[in-house]
Amino acid sequence: MARLILVCGPTGVGKTTYSLSLAKEIEAIKFSIDPWMQTLFSKDMSSLDFE
């Protein structure tokens, strides 16, 4: 059976780190807005660390 897991929370609490770890652990497909935000706002960001 398919599952959908949503990870949400305030800025800087580790959502991306947790999501990457969880996706790897359960061999899941990860959909994330982080790469979109990186593409849109990379000129304003001090570091680019999203996969």
C-alpha cells in the first residue's frame, strides 16, 4: 500500500535533514520545495546545500 509522509515545521528545525534520512531509510521518492527555492533565490543565499 502506498504511503504519503508530510514533514513540516518552522524554519531551521531539520526538516530537510530528516526527510533525506527518512527517504533513504525507507527507499522512498522525496519531493521537496528546497531545490525550487534554491533555483529561484540562489543569488540571495549564502550556501547551497540541498540535494
